Amino acid sequence: MTLPKVPVPDAVAILIGRQMPERVARAEREAVNQAYNVGLCRKPEYAEAREWALADLARANKVLGAYNPGLLVTPKAVAR
């Protein structure tokens, strides 16, 4: 049995975000942005841009993993 996703109100998300250190919140934003960019760079001519995005994603995940391993972001986890 899977539960349906319930949207989190903005005020609750802000309260949750305030509990995190600024460096972790910044790393989370960076990881989500770079994971999205990896998805955009699928063609062979964008290989260099994809590698840069993966490197930035790995750097952000290093900070997130040190804070809480459950926060790691993968390119497949980001869907916009």
C-alpha cells in the first residue's frame, strides 16, 4: 500500500528549512538544480556540461550526506 503524496504548505516548508544550517539548505538547492541540469544534458554534444553538473551535484551531495544521508539527491529523483 502506498500513500498519496500530500503537498506541504509553504509556511511549513519555511519552518522546516529554518531548522537546517544555511550551508545544508544551499547545498540542497544546488543539488536539485544540478540534478535537473544533468537531465537536460542528454545529447552527446552536451557531455562536458553534463560532467560539470555531475561534479557540482557530487560536491553538494557530500555536504548533504554529512548532515543527513537521507537528503542525497540523484538525477533520477528530480522531476519537474
